[in-house]
Amino acid sequence: MKATIIKMRRAGVLIPRPEIRHQLKWHGDLTIMDTRENGLNRIVKIARHVRGDPGPNQSREELYEPHVIWVNEERMVLAGFERVAHEGRFVDYAQSWLCMIGPEQWPI
């Protein structure tokens, strides 16, 4: 589904609510699926947000083990964890996404 996401945490720390409206908004396609994760050696649920056309400029964000915190007609919040490469290893941080469903122009 088409969605705009805004990350609500930075390195696992909650961004203060007044600052969330100034965070980057990522427009793209949101999917949630179960997949085999070799790094964790098990099946995991992943929310994946893909931006851009297929090819080298395409980018994506992934949220592992997402849970729906709340949902209404136009918005939802997913909470889980993100993996970040750091000094040759992966670090997992708590993360939440504010997801706005539909067109790109959304007020916060």
C-alpha cells in the first residue's frame, strides 16, 4: 500500500512529540510479511517500506517484528526494532513508525 512513514525514534530514543513534525517523511510502498531471516536464524515478521523506482537508487527501511500500536482511517503506528550496521556488526534499536496511508501530502 502507498504510505508515508515518519520515524519516531532516533537510535532507540523517542523523539519529542513537537519535533516529530520536522522529521523526514518517506513516501513509498509499505508491506508487512513473514520471511526467513538468516541473521536471526528464524522466521520473522518484517514491515518494509520501499522508496523509488527499482534499481540502484531504490532505498528501503525495515522494521523487524512490527506490532500495530493504533490505527484509524488514515494513520497507524507500528512499533518494532530496526537493525543498523555499526563497526561491522548489527545493532538493534527500538523504533516506531507513524504511517500515513494514501497520498504523499499529509499534515501531521
